[in-house]
Amino acid sequence: MDKDKKLEFLNQKELAEKWSISTKTLESWRSKGSGPKYYKLGNNIRFKMEDIVSFEEEKSYADSPSS
């Protein structure tokens, strides 16, 4: 696998480190269907970078308008 292809995906530990959360949180989100899209190949969980970015954008909030 070339370097560019490897960078297209993060494993669970790498994503947990990126977001400063535990791998258990990612596992919980997966079981609830509330986390980012993931791919399971055998026992390996992988998250595609474009899906991570999409999830981050969906969960980002601009300043809320004043009431």
C-alpha cells in the first residue's frame, strides 16, 4: 500500500487520538450508530478520512443567534 492510500484511512486508535477521546467512546458510538461511517475488514475497523471530515462538519456549530 502506498503512503497516500494509507493516509486515506485512520484506525480506531488513530482517530481516538486525533479527537482526544477513548477508543471505548468510538466503540460505543458504533454500537449506537451515532459515530462516523466506518469500514470493517475482518477484525479491523477503519475510518475513511473523507467520512471523518464529513462527520466533523455535521457536528460543528456556528455561534448560535441571539434570542
